[in-house]
Amino acid sequence: MPFRVGLGQDSHRFSHVHEKRPLMLGGIRIQGHLGLKGNSDADVILHSLFNAIAQIISWKSLGSHADKMCKEKGITDSKEYLKAPLKRLKKMDYEITTVGVTIECKKPKIDPVSDEIRKSIAKILGIEKDQVGIIATSGERLTPFGRGEGIQVFSVVTVIHKDVRKITKKK
């Protein structure tokens, strides 16, 4: 197939104040906010991206891969989790064309850090910053995320096969 699309989702609750976990979003630390609960760094953006890419390459979801890495090998950096599906994607001769990330949360405010997150995601995925779009919503307090209990992320990743890319570059 010349084009593929993957949709990923992840969500985590905020940790308790006494746990003193850092908040990681898209591979960067967000200062002044509680972190999210999880066995790893609980980076919901990177987890959602893993799931979107896993869908493209017909893998199981993040839990099937990261839990083993985290519990058995002590790897808690979500950037490390993305290496395997990205390697598989490349082996299948696909390259990422666009990434869309929708973040639902009451806190933190995403707009002030969205450029930094976009830059980090682009670096992690090996693409240009302008290939990454981020939007945020408070959800109007209709969900636990909109009420400030955690963060939910949906991601869409589109890829193109390298053979199609060669044809389109020639035109």
C-alpha cells in the first residue's frame, strides 16, 4: 500500500503531589506541573504516537512492548519505546509525512509549550517540525481530562512508501 494512516490514543491520571514525578509531554519536561502516573515516564504524547505507528505496521499496542521494557529492563524513557516501531517502519520502506496530535487537558496550558513539543517530536521521529501539528482542548470540563484529573492524547500519523515518494519527487 502506498499510503497508510495510524490512529493512536493514550491517557494517564496525574500523580499525587508526594510522588514528585516530572511531567513529560512529547519528550520534554514541563516545569511547574505534576507528572502523570505510570510505570514509565508516562509521556502520553509519545505513547499515543507509538500506538499510531504500531497500527500502521500491524503491531500490538504500547503495553505489549513497553511493559516488558519497563518492568524487565528498567527502561522508563518513552523516547526509547519509539525506536523499535520506527525501525520497523523504515524497514518496511515507509516514511512519515504528517503527524497530528490532539491533547485534552485542563492543565497545563499547551499553547505556550506547543512549539517546543513540536520540535521535540520532529527530532524523535526524524522529520521536520512543520510536519507536526498540535492542538489542545480543555474538553469544556465534560471528561476527567477537562476537569484536570489527567491528560488524554489522540495522534494520527500518515506515512508514504518510499517508491511513491520517488515518483512524486520526479514530477
